[in-house]
Amino acid sequence: MTGIHETDEDASSRVALVTGGRRGLGSAIAQALAAAGFDIAIADLVCDDDANETLQAIRLHGRRAAFFEADIADIDRHDALLDRVQASLGDTACLVNNAGISVETRGDLLDVTPESFDRLIDVNLRGTFFLSQKLARRFARENSPRHRSRSIINISSANAFLIATNRAEYCISKSAITTLTKLFAARLAELDIPVYEVRPGIFPTRMTEVAKADYDAKIARGFSPVARWGREEELAKAVASLATGCFPFCTGEAIHIDGGLHIHRV
């Protein structure tokens, strides 16, 4: 792992770790958290032009920014990632589990291979679970009055409840995030640490661009009550609101940022 960060230290700042934060929704989330007062650690596969653009945008908010090369599927390196974040920025107060991948090929679930299934589950579910576990252990060890406003926020998908038979393994991974969220919420409640799930609807990302025409047609037919694509900043604002404690006495909840897509209609 490599670290790229600012050197000026603000002892009163909080640190948010955003996985998959170098571009797209992850980048928007990182920037919204910076605007809300967090220093930002981005964990992603490669520090490219997208990552550097995101780091610069964070710094324009007057916050420190650090990049850490990491693959969350490599669970043996989770502790090292958290150690590097701590050494560079301080203790992680908020973990946003945003990193995720789609299926290699959209197609019949009868054709899903073990290799495709395992690859996706390793990132979307296994990596998310064990990184959350590693941080939760640290939360428990370090629990004291000086550790406040801590949280874990899991970015799942409308596919946590809407199935798509051409993306079976993806749907399975996202539906499992719902249970993962409830489990950690129940376990960490005694430490006053909320855990949330955020379910994006249809957003323009590299993951969805392959099906843009299909989604455009669905939206035109009234797929969701708010008949348009979501905007990155709309999801990011929701995550920042959760991270800054705008929803006290709430944990284990799934927040839908989907234009009403989750509403059952007849």
C-alpha cells in the first residue's frame, strides 16, 4: 500500500475511510464528507488521474486527503490498511464500505460460473464484512469518551431487494449487505456506534453505462416515481448526513436514495 497525504495535522478532525473512493459515487461521497468536516482516506486499487482529481477536490474543502492502494478482497491486509490510515490521518471514525464490482458478464443465472461468483462475493461481501470486523474490533478496544461520532455506512444497491436474473451474484451480494448491516448494528449498539445501509437506485456510473439504453427506456416507462437518473451529490449528501449524526436513535436502517424505486405499486 502507498500513502499520499497532506502533512498539516488538525487534532480535532475526524477521519473517514471510503473504499472505492477514487471515482464515481465513491468520489462524490468522499467530497461530501470532506465538506462536512472529515479528513478523508481513500482505499482503492490504483492511484490514477481520477484518484488525484478526487484528492485535490477534498483538499479544496480544507481537509487532509490520503490515498491507500488496497484491494479489500485481500482480507489479510485489512489491519495494515487501518494502521496506515491511523499513521497518516488518525483513528478512523467513519467507514464507508463503497467498494464493489459488478458481474463479469450479464447473462442467464443458469450460466453463472463459480469463478465469477467467488470473485464478486470476495469483494462485495467477504471484503466488506472482514474490513468492518477489523475496524469494529478497534472501536471496541478504543471505546472512551474521546471517541465520538463513529459509524459504519454500507453502500448496497436497489438490487438488495430488486432481483435481476442477468446479475444473480451481484443481487445476492447486495441483499446480504442488508443482513450484514443489521448484524453489526446490533453488535455495536452498546458502543453507541450506528451502522447503516444506503441503497442507491439508478445512477450514471461506469457500472451502469453498459445498460444505459435499457435504463433510459425503463425510466421513460415509469420505472421509478421520480422519473430520472439519480445524481451523485444526492447519494453523497445522504451518506454525509448519516456520518455526521443527523439521525440519532437510528441504527441498522436501510436508506433508499432511489427516487421511490422501492415503493411497491399496483
